[in-house]
Amino acid sequence: AQSVTQLGSHVSVSEGALVLLRCNYSSSVPPYLFWYVQYPNQGLQLLLKYTTGATLVKGINGFEAEFKKSETSFHLTKPSAHMSDAAEYFCAVSDSNYQLIWGAGTKLIIKP
Amino acid sequence: DAGVTQSPTHLIKTRGQQVTLRCSPISGHKSVSWYQQVLGQGPQFIFQYYEKEERGRGNFPDRFSARQFPNYSSELNVNALLLGDSALYLCASSPRTGGEQPQHFGDGTRLSIL
């Protein structure tokens, strides 16, 4: 069965610093992988997705993620954090029934 | 174009009551999925509907049911509410079913059980 592990329930970085949010998955089929962001009292917004092709995926708001099959990872990065990036980030994998399996989320805190 | 809309935004019920949550997908989207998000956790899949047929069901009891209408809107019903049903209920739509399809989410209905 598919599963997703996000390392670190909270990650704190200074404004302007590199953002790195970790996601590891297990999947018995070639995975479709997603990162979503959730702001307080809102639904989830798609940041980026990996389906096939290029393993480095660029998303909105300057985020990108790299699919590494050998490491079963799909870590999310952003070169320079902004205060507006403070939110909760979720990694998800699509299972063999096309249903999304979600990680527990990582809350990103930006220090001024 | 309007995004996914959900109603109501907030709801307070007592144990044992029944509740109906509503969702209107993005125009042209034929697939609707429902998720439960308990505070501090990731979403948990409840149902997926496509072309008015159930395409998937998560590990939820039979107290949870849903349906999709000819206009692709959807309702989620929960009977015999328990305290543990308190959560944010999210609806998501996509043009069709398929693992590569990104889902577009509404802002959710926050359900509180007293």
C-alpha cells in the first residue's frame, strides 16, 4: 500500500533562507506525486506535481521539487523564503486506485 | 471561472444528529472527491465520484454516504454524528478520474460536534 512520510511537523527558517521540506513515499506502482499548500482556514492549493518526464518539477511561487526514484523522495525547495510562504505544506501520492494518500503535513514558519 | 464551492462554511451539530454537506465543482469537472481533515493531520480520503458513479471509498463507516447529481455537484451525508466526526470536510474536483489529475479544492466545511 502507498504511504507518505513528511519529516518534521514544523520547519522554521529565516526570511531569505533556503526552504527544504522533506517527503518520502512508498508506492507499488509508478507514482504520481503532488505538493499542496494550505493557508489558515482555507482549502488546499496545488503547488506542483510529478507525473512523468523531467524529474525536476517547477511550481508556483518559486517552489520546485525533485523526484528521486532511488531514494523514493520528492523534497520541496525554494531558494529564498518570504514571509508569505508561512503555511502548512502537504505531500501526496496517488495510489493504484487514483486516490490521494497524504502525508501529515509540515508547518513552515518564517522568522523575520 | 468560479472555483470549487462548498456550503455551509461552518456547522455545529450535536451527537446523534445527521448532516449534509454540499459541493459544486469547477465548471466542466466531472470528478468529485471528499476528504476529512482532522486538526493537525493530513486529509483522509472518504469518497470519489465520477459521472455520478462511486469510483472509490476510503476506510470510513457506513454512516458516511455521498452522491453526485447530473450537474456533477455532490453531497456528503453523515448520520449518527460522533464527537470524532469534528473536522474540516474538503471537496475537490478534477476534469476526470486518473492518478495524474491534480485536484482542485474548496475551502471546506468546518463541522463541530458538541
